[in-house]
Amino acid sequence: MARRFWVRLAWIATFVGLVVIAIAWFAEPTYERIKRYRARSMVADIASYYESGDWMGFESRLLAATQLAPDDEGVMLAQARYLSARQHPLAMDYWMKVVQRFPRNAEVWEGMFLTSIQSKDHQTAAVALEGFRRAAPDRIDEVREHEVQWLAALGRIHEAIVTARAHLQKAQPGDAFKIAAYLMMLEGSEADRTEALNWLWSQAEGKNSTSLAALVALAKLRTLKPEESRKLVQLLQTHPEALLEHGHLAAALESRQLAAMGADADEPWRTFITGKPLEARVQIARWLVSVEAYDQASFAVAPEEALLQRDAAVVYLDILAARNQWNEMEELLSHKELPLLAVVREAMRARVVREQGDVAQFELSWRRARREASGDLKGLSFLANYADQQGWKDEAEQVCRSLTEELNGDLRGWMGLYNLAVKHGDTELQLEAKRSLDSLFSINTE
């Protein structure tokens, strides 16, 4: 009896042991799958971050996903796409590493192709295009469209036009490709140009997004006749899908036409701006500043309005800076009701006194700005970008290093340091930043 008891106990122990081994065997893969699923879900909505401009939100999720599943295909693809979207110098290195790991993924080859076109690396673009062709045999239409992009990037416009025309005749490409193809034909022969203009004008009076894109393309031409300009202005102003930016274009087109006639070229801008709310006028002023039309930008925001809204204050200060009106800028920055964060106010004050040649006051204002931004990712990011824009390498490097020490700031800080190193030819800093970024992304790009 006792022997049967021990035999049964041995069988039970063996069975339990096998169950434990089986659970351990399957638990690890299941746990890994859960981690990968969580990591991919963190980076799945990258497009929404692109649209909103919330890079900090995405950066923290990207690093968290990397920690969970550093070698996951979806995570590594998100890393490369992020670097491309930020136009970072390391983007191509990362695409090459990802394509080595996942050579059958068409999305990886396509991302590498688009990045190489963006960076004007035509040789790599050719390799990536061939990789995309092999990885996506069922996506021949997209391959043809990328071929056109590559040929155009090489300056082989005639071949690009021939390829584009063949694709337009055989396939049903999207509107974006059609617009791009006909714009490219404007650079071709006289016959190509005539065909492109005929197609663009045939679309111009429509009411959809294609017609709006055609209007934008036509409005940018420098060979328009007066009656064509007037027609385009009217169509842009009345198009049902037109946005504020299309109003900018209509005003610019009308202004250009009046200038050619020797008339008041500022009148279209006054008309366009008049009656619009401050928020819209701030957007108009930003656009005008971006195209260096500072006199017209000054119509959009009055000096007293700079005291009412933060964005109005920033754009008005930008206008003053562009005109080298440092005394007026200093006076406004000293106004107690100016609705700016302290870090922004001190950074701009630092620029004013530096432009005025007061080194001691510059150092004092910059220290104040650093103090105001301490522990604040957004404040530090603003200071790093501001210093970089002004060409202040030492100050930008100091702020970027502060970012690397902040929670969720290390990626932004090291990317900033790498950019600075490339811009200023600092090979030691470039190597240091590259190693840190490799570590963050768990990728070796040596």
C-alpha cells in the first residue's frame, strides 16, 4: 500500500513538474508578445502627433516603446520615421539599419527611399527603389510613381515626364501624383508645358481639392497675363475648400499684379486683413514674416494688440527684430502687461542686448532665461531652438545638455546636440551625441 502511495506521488510530482515546465515554456513568448503589442500601440498613432506638432508627447512614447521592445519591427520603423519627420542627419543611418534587419518589409524600403530623396542622396534612393520594387511586387503603380520622383530628383526631367505620361495613360493615379506630374511638365518642352497648362486650367474652375491644388500651382507662375491673374484671384477667394493660406496667395497674386502696373501693391493686403479677428491676422502676419514681407506684416497686428495675446506679441516682436528696431523691441519687452512667459521674454531681451553690443547684459538676461526654464521641457526646448536660430552655439549646447538630464528630455537634447555638431563641424560632439542616440534607440549604426 505504501509502495503504491509513493509511486502515485511520484507520478503526480512528475505531472506537476511537466505542467510547470510547459507554463514556463509558453509564458515567456506570451509575455514577449504582450510587450510587443504594448510597444506597437504606443507608436501606432504617430500621424496624430505629426499633425498636432506634439513631438514631446510622441518622443516619450517612442522611448517607452523602445524600452519594451527595442528590436520590434514596428518600433524600429517608428524610430526611423520619427527621425525622417524631424529631418535629422542621422535618419539615413537608422533606415539602413532597419532595412538590414527587415529586408522584406516594403514600408521600410519606401521610407528609406523617401528619406534619401529628401536628403538628395540619389545613389541610396536608387538602391531603396529597387528594394521597394522587390518587396512590393503587387504595388507596381507606386513603384512607377517613385521612379518619376527619382528621375526628377536626378534632373532627368525628360525621362521623368515620359515615365509620368505613360503612368497617367495606363493607371489611375491619385490627384497628388497628377498635380506633381503636370507641374513637372511645366519644366519640359513647349509641348509639355502647353499640355500641363491646359490640364491645370481645365481643373481650375472645379470645386474639389484637385481644383484647389491646380489654382495654387497656377497662381505661383510668373508668366500669367493680367486677365489670368484676376481670374485666379477670384477663384481662390471663392473656392469652397479655400483656407486662410489660399487667401494669402490670392492677396500676394493681386499685389504682384498691382506692383507690375505701378499701383499701390499694399492695398490687397489691407483689404484681406481688414475685419478679420486677431487670431486670423496673427496667422497672416506669420506668413508674411516667413516670406520677408515685413511692411505688409505690420498691417496685421497693431502695437497695442501685442499686449492682448501671446501669439500677437511674438509675431509683432519678430517684425520689430526683422526691421532691426531694437529700441522699440526693448521697450515692448519691458512692458509689464506683455503676455509672454518669462523664459520667452528673457530670451528675446538677451537677443536685443546682444544686438546692441552689451555682452554683460546679454549674459545676465540669458542666465535669467535659463533659470526660468529650469525643469521645464517646453521652456528648455524653446531656449535650445532660439539659441540655435540665432547662431549661439555655446548657449544652445548648454541648454541641450540640460535637456538630456531631464525626464523625457534626453532624446530631444541629444538630437539637438547632434544637429549642432553637424552644423558647426564639431566631430567630437557629433560622435558623443551619436553614441547616446544609438543607446536610446538600442541600435548600433557604426
